[in-house]
Amino acid sequence: MSFYKLSKLKYPWKKYVSTNKDTILYISGNNKKSNIDYLLSIGNNYKKIKNWVSNAQTHFGFIIINKESIYIAADRIASFPIYLCNFDQNIIGISSSSSDWINSKFNLDIDLENVFLYQMAGYTFGRTTLRKSVMRVLPGELCSIRKNKFSYDIDFDRYYKFCPNFKTSKNFNFLSSYLDFDKAINKSIKKLIEQADGRKIVLALSSGYDSRLILGKLIENNYLNVECFSYGNINSFEVKEAKNISENLNIKWHHVDDDFSKNKQKMLLKGKLKEYFNFASGLSSTAAMTEIIYLDKLIKRNPYLKDALFTNGQTGDFISGGHLFYLKNQKSKKEFMKNFINKHLNLIIDDTYSLKQKSIFLKKFLVTYPTKQSLYHNYHSLTSLIEWQERQSNYIINQQRAYDYLNLEW
């Protein structure tokens, strides 16, 4: 009797089988054949698998299935979500979509704390989702599931821990920090160029610094096979600025006009939006419903872009530290709580909920991230930790599902 049930995995997941048929690999992301062959060859060697994920320099998610063991891993930002369901004590459910478990059994194990947080933030906190039995594989985590006599055993291993440590220093050197930041950005851009491998790169360009930085760095690194697109009202500041930037840099620019309501109605009638919502939304994060409409229209107008590599500036504010609150307002735990709640848990403005009630987000996070207690008293470090795991690697990365749904590589 099988000890697992694997739901059908959609794009960008691909299936590979070892030569001896003993190992099955499901993997997502842009992975070289050498990586795939290696993972198939070490399919049942936990030490080697952990070494590979610890050193991987690519976006990935994978599920390795052997006769009596399964290894599941998410990269450092959980680029491609993986969920487990242990509602059935004898069979572990595995899926890339938590909506698979929105069913008649939903009411039997609701996580009321996460229901509250989902309403406040648009996403859940911690390992559990809106259902206690449905868990997400966290960023930088390797999960092993082993068959036992009657059912299965699960072990979670954080092979990567993000440990920011913000300290004020009298000897702070701005130029040195600036050059370090520039070096880190260039490293990321060169990885993007390597992934493109000569193909066209399509950038979602706004007037913000994030996407402008990517465009500038691509040009600085002499990669000119680039096109940009913007969407919305042609007279909006964002669209006008994006157009000017593209023209000044001699980069081809596409505008996807703002007939949002009309296009949305068409997609609803054809069932596409409902299908996408079920694909991208679920028990841990809600779907971003705007970009999918414009992306769909962009590709229909320009079919040749289907083979391009897409990128955007989703996390620039986090990488740069722009998401952090002012130092003078982060000197106590109470101030930290108020700042975080006002910034991230503000979808429902209701005075009936106390600070203590809203503070359950911290409890949900701490269960998944045991580390040095001293770090928890450095509130800027704690802010970055929580944002990395709960928002950037859950809600923000989930917005990339619009590209996955349209079979676009990013």
C-alpha cells in the first residue's frame, strides 16, 4: 500500500525517472541537465541531497520519490510552493497547490489563528495554513518522509537560515556598503543573463526604482536583447515615466491598455480567472488577480514573447532594506508589534481587535524559526526575518504564479 498521494503537478513542474526506475524526480525551475541527472543518481542519499540544496544557485523546488522514502525541498525563497497534508494519518498528501484541500473536510481542522491573520494580511503565518493538517514547505527547507510499518514519519530540516543582524555602528562606511550592495545586485543580474542564454528578457517596467534598477543593470552588463511592458491608463504617471525611460534607453516598450473591466469580463466568462484563482490562491496566500489579465493580453498581441524570459522588480524594497521602519520607533517590543501590524496586518481596520490578538503572528513565526534569543531583541533583524519567511516567500512569490499559469519562464 502506498504511503503517499501526489496530486497532479502543473507547469513548471517536470517529471524525470532514473535509468533503473528506482527514483522519480519532479522538479521546477530552470535546472540544467547535469543537476537533474545528479539528483536522480543520489535519489536516496540524504546527506548528498542536503549538500546539493545548500549550495544550489538556482530557483528550484523538487520532490524525489523512492520506494520507501520521499525528499522534498524548497529553495531559499520557496520559489515554487509545495504543500503537505497529514489529515489522513496513513497517507501523506503532496501538492504544489494548497487549494487541492479546499474540500468537504475543510471545516474539520480549521486553524482559526491563521484565518484571522489571512483576513488581516492576505496570507497565513507559520507552517500551517488555513487548515491545521495542510502545511507548507518553508523557504530553505528540506523535508524527508519515510515509510514505517503502519504509516509514515516526517522530518523538517532548515538547511538555510536567513540571519540578518542590523547593528548601529559609529564606523559605518557608506561607500563600502554601497559597493557590497552593487556587487550583490550584479551577481543576481549575471545569473539572470545566464538563464536567458541569449534569449529575449521581458521586464515589467514601472516608474519605481526596482524595475528601473534591473533595466539599468542589464544595459550596464551589455545585455541589450530586452523589451519592457507597462500596463494601466496611458496618462498615468507610472506609464508615462516607463515610456520615457524605455525611449531614452532605446528599448522596445509595450503598453497594455487599461480596458480592465472589459477584459476581466471576457476572462470570467471563459472561466480563466476562476481557473487561475484556484491555481494561484489557496490555503496560505491569496492570488494577485491584476497582472494575469495584462500578461494574457500582452502574449496574445505579441506571441513571440512566449519564448522569452520574464522578470520584474518584486522584492527590491526588501533587498535594499527599504521595508524597515525608522530606528527611533523600534526600541521596544511593543513599538515593533505596532509598527509591524500597522504595516502588514491592516486589511481590516477594526478597533475591536486588541494588540495582543493581532500579535499571534509572532507566535506562529517563532514556532518555525528557533534561533538565538538575542536576535529577537534586535527588532530590525526580526522584522526582516518575518518578512522574508512569511511575506516575501509566501505572498510576494505567489504573485509569480501568473507567469506559471501562462507557461512563461521567469
